[in-house]
Amino acid sequence: MYAVIQTGGKQYKVTNDDVIFIEKLDVEANDTVTFDVVAIGSDDGIKVGAPFVEGAKVTAEVLKNGKGKKIRVATYKPKKGEKRTKGHRQPYTQVKITSIEA
């Protein structure tokens, strides 16, 4: 059985015991979060919601909050002597899927 959840403007296909990195949530480590289910698939077939499947939910445990690897962005304007380097680290929340209820 798998489910498609939506969080942070993105959709993720998850199964039990999956560990995924999602957009940062305002929760602490060891908390539990619940996601709405967009679609759910099993041996019987696929059930798609409009926009969410009624009565279905995915529960996950928050493992940690952190930041991703730093990326460098360089800008350059020729003949002007202008150069600039910026860095960015995207914040994330790491969660482990504990149960899928259909």
C-alpha cells in the first residue's frame, strides 16, 4: 500500500517506514504530524481524491529539522568590474512515515 501526500506545495509518494525530506514544518523533533492524502494505492486499485481522499490520513514522526548543503550563486556583469557571490541553504524537516490509514 502506498499514498501520495501533499505538503509544502509538493507531492510525495510514500509507503510505511519511508524516511523523506520535506519543506520545513513548524514542529520539533519527536513530534507527530498528520498529512492529507491526495491518492492512495493498494492491491484493489487506486483511489484519487478531489482534492483529498476522505477518511484517509498519513501519520509521520519528525526525526529532525536541519539545513541542506550550501549552494553558491555567482553573478557577473562584464566590463563593469561587478562580481558577487551568494550562498543559500534550504531548510528541511526529515520525517519517518509510521502509518497509512485508508
